[in-house]
Amino acid sequence: MRESKAFRLFQEEFGRYQKLFQLDSYIICFEYEPLDETVFSNITINQESMVATVRFNSKLARHLKSHRNLRYAAKHEAIHLLLGRLGDYGRSRYTTEQDMCEATEELNNKLMFLVKEE
């Protein structure tokens, strides 16, 4: 698979999960650039401005290219975005109990639609 086609598929899959996880309020910027050669992709989230930068590795180690699963990598980064607010609050030394309650409730409500009843 050519890298440009792989990058497009990665973006499409990420968009699918962004919609599924109800994360449409974020502005998503995609970058196709060299990362550490063992990293498939990564995400940086600016929670305050609601902007996330999702990077797809343009220089993946040759021996790992056959192991890259674009759908898995896109889902993985979208889950990081889903957990972004909670993680941001968790790292803040000024997080209030109300902030944590709000972030937990937001995540809970999203997961209610994703987790299927048995």
C-alpha cells in the first residue's frame, strides 16, 4: 500500500471513530511526518482550544511496515482523544472535584452508547 493511500485510510478511520465517540467538537489536524521509527502514530491534544494533532509516521522502520494496522492505529489515537479531558484534569494540580466529576460523567455518557447490552 502506498503511503499516501495509507495516510488517507488512517484519516478516514480516525474520523469514523471521532464521530462514533461523539468527539465532533474537536478540530483535528493530521500530519504525515517522521516520528520515532518504532511509533506508528501519535496524538497531541490541546484541551483548552479543543484542537488535536494526529500524526502518522512517514518513516516507520522497514521491518515494522508489514505489522502496521491502520484501523487499529486510528482507533487507538481516537481513544486517546476520548480520554483526553480526563487525562488533562488528572495531570493538573489544580483540578477540582467538580472537574473530575464532569469529565468522568462525560466519558460515562459516551461509553453508554458504545457498550452493547448483553
